Amino acid sequence: MSKLFVWVRLVDGTLRLAGELATTDPLANSGRFQSEFEYTPQWSEDSASFALDPESLPLKTSSRRFSADLFNPPLGIFDDALPDDWGRSLVAAALRMEGRKSSPAEMLLRMRGGGTGALLFTETPTPPQPAATVQSKALPVLLAAAEKFEMGELPPEDEFRKLLEGSSRAGGARPKALVHDAEGEWLVKFPSQKRDGPHDVIGLEATCLELARRAGLEVPESHLLKIGRRRTLKVRRFDITPQNGRLHMMSLRTLCLERPGVYVQAYSDLAQAVRKHSAAPKSDVAILFRHMVFNAAVGNVDDHLKNFWMLAKPGGYRLAPAFDLLPDITGRFEHTLSFRSSFACPNHADLMSIADEWNVDAARRIISQVTKAVRTFATIARKLAVQGGESLEHISADIRGRLTAMGD
């Protein structure tokens, strides 16, 4: 049995103890474990506190204790706090080197509050000292070490430790690092030798972020950054406050109670959850509608629920900026989420019908703004020197087809 103390780093940088998390040791043959969380009385009763997950972990309830299999609902927020495939693989490798077995509790401790979001975990009730991100000047070492590790080669120990420090706390499946410089805190995305294939994924994501900005979506500041002969994408973190505090983050996967065997399949399910829990539901539902239209237009078929997040701001939960935006580099055409009864690109009538269902004002104008911006895909891609040749032409053709389908 592992017992962890759960801390929240607030917007002003102070730390408060929110509760205690206990997990059984994972079973050797399946990795399954049981988990239990309980809010502290101080957190539950303080008017300045907030629910770590308003759907599954409400503050106003007869019991402050919640149990789950694994980190499934109602404890999905702790799965949100874990690194994804890239970070988990790094931590697992480090634990193997130390002759230790990996477990969810061990991984949460290893994060040391240096990942995204506001949660920190300790083995004692002593306030932790949050881990700092590495300096951006280490990026050449991080990139070289990430390339080796991704291809199955363990970097030299000093390089691996630096990679572990800079990259293991980052989310997502692709190689990346969390760094800081004089301008703030950044997530830097690296090219992937295993996943990119013929596509310039870094350039394509930079292009989509610019298109989304032009389409009226809030997106984080981003810059293409060349390291040697490789390009990386530097994206400003949106969970950092001006006081060096944190905004608590919750994925729509957690909010919608998605778990293995129970999958959310429709954008309308997201809209329903946002309407229920947003501090500004009409505004956030309209933002989600714009995001949905953009995903359809650009072909962002990897629109799963961990690519949508909410932030616990001082006034309540609000939708986070859009991120992880890419055109369809898979060629599968169908989206992860459905628009109505179909996973294919919707037409204009489908979008207007969804807008009516969601009670979105000025939907026709939103669609026009988004499609106008996405029509500049080829222009922006050339401006950003996106490589790809034939693969880039296939993507451009797919986007043109989508825009045609979405026209009046």
C-alpha cells in the first residue's frame, strides 16, 4: 500500500494540502490496483477551495472519501497528473536502472510537481519544494538524448538524467521537454523519427496553431526553433500564472468519465459537460463549437478527449486554449469524435444543426471565419517552410475537400 499527500500549487504560488491518496501495490500479472482519495477537512470546508474534479470529486457531499479501480472514475484526475507514453517510458527506464518496479504512486512522486498543472505529491505531510524545469540552453542535449532513447538506445548516464529531468514530466506520446528561459516556461516539441514518417509534423503543427489563431481560437504563443539541423516547436505553457503559480488542469476525458470500455464518442457529449461545469457555459460552448469546426476543416482527426482540457481559474473552470492541432497525416479521414451520427467531416447543414442543438449564437459567422482562415493553409505552410513534398500535397487536397464539404 502506498500513501501520498496531494498538494495544490495555487495561482499565487503557495501550496495547500488538498487530500490524501492511497493505492494498493499493482498486481504482478495485470498491473491492476485499487485507489482511494479523501479531501482534508480544511480543503473541503474552505470557501476558497475548489473541487479537483467537479463531476466526480465534489466538495459538497456526505463523504469526502472516493474509491476506484486503477485511476478510473471517480479518480481520473490522478491519471491526468501522470505523464503519458513518452514520460512514462522515461520514468520506467529510470526505475529499471535502479532495480525498482514502476507503479502509479512512484510515478506521481517522480513528477515532483514539475509537470503541467497544479498537483504535487509527497510521502510526508511536509510541503514539497516543486521541481524546476531545465534551462532552455540544455535543449541540444535533450534533443540528442531523446532521439537516441526513442530509437531504443539508452543515452549516456549524464545525458539520460538530463532527459529524465527535462522530459519525463511532459504529457503526450511524442518526444518533448519542459524548459524555461528569461521569457518564461515552455513546452518544446521534438521531431519523432518513429512517428513522423514522411511528414514535417513540427512544421505542420506550427502551421495549424497559426491557422487556429487566425480562425479566432485562443492558442498558446509558439515559435519554430532550430537546433542544429532539426526544427522544434516552442509552445508557451498556459498553466503558469504571473506569480509563478499554477492553474489546476482537468482533461475532458476525466470530466466526461471516459475509461477503458466506456468511450465518449460525440462532440455533443463534450458540450454537455462543458455547459454543466464551466463558469461561463455559453461562452465556453461557443468556443468548443469553434474548435470543433476548426478540427473538421483542417482534418485534426486525433481529436480525442485528452486534447481538450479545462483550467480551474479564480472564477471557476474554463476551457483551456486549443493545442495539439495537426491535419490528417494518417489518411484515415474519420475523426475520433463524431459530429452527429458520423465521424466523417460534417457539411454546413450538419454544423448549423449542431449549433442549434448547442444554442450557439452567430454560428454561420464562426464557420465562415474558420473556413476563411483554413483556406490559407498552403500559404502559411510555405511561409513556415513546411517540408513534405507529396505528403504535403495530399494534406492540402484533403483540406480543400473538407472546405468544399463545409461550404454553404
